[in-house]
Amino acid sequence: MNFDSVGPDEPQGLPEPLLESLRQQQARWLARAEHAHAQAQAAQALNRLLDIADGDTGPAGRVAQLLAATFNGSSYRFNLFELRLLDVQISDDMLVCVDALRWGKTELHRLVPQGHMRVQAVICAWGLKPETWS
């Protein structure tokens, strides 16, 4: 949404200070979405998570579930409360990936070499099945 001029999809009748605040917030969001450093951090975090999900350590299954959800959120679910059960570094990497998914201009798995294949391999290895939403 662009708040430079009032159009059909913009809020009308708002005080100018509020509109200015919204414009500034939008500018911050756009800058964050385009920031290459954040994308590089996400690629590194995703790579670490893929390595964990490829293993058989305690958090691997939860990491695999998150990777599946970021790959296809309409078919795979992830309970955000699972983040509380993980080491801080792992949960931080997961949040970096979720943030990249939110702001990114490309699909998350495209940030790492062979990401599509690697995520699908994790889904298969962990026997994760698509769910139907009720």
C-alpha cells in the first residue's frame, strides 16, 4: 500500500501525522524486504537447518516440520510453540527463515543450492504427509 496519495485502497480521513507514520513504516518494510544482508542470513540459517533435518538428533524432526511448512504452508503445518522446545540457536535460525519467508522476494528454498530437492528429501525422509485444513 502506498500512502503518498489517497487512492481507492488507502485509508481516507486519517490525520496527516498518522498517514506520515504509515508512510515511514512502509518505507522501513520495503527497505527490509530488499536488504541483501537479511537474505544472506536466511540462506545461512536455512542451510544449517537442512543439515540438522538431515540428521537424527532430537530437534531434527521439529526442524523438518518447519522446513516442510516453509516449503508448502498450505500442506504442512508447524506449531509455533515448538520453538520453545529447541535450543536458542536453532529456534533463532527458524525465526530468521520465517522472517525471510515473510519479506522475501523469492521462495525460501531457492536461497540455497539444490534447496528444492533438499527440502523434498527431508519431507520424504521424515515421512511427513500433507494435511488437509478444516
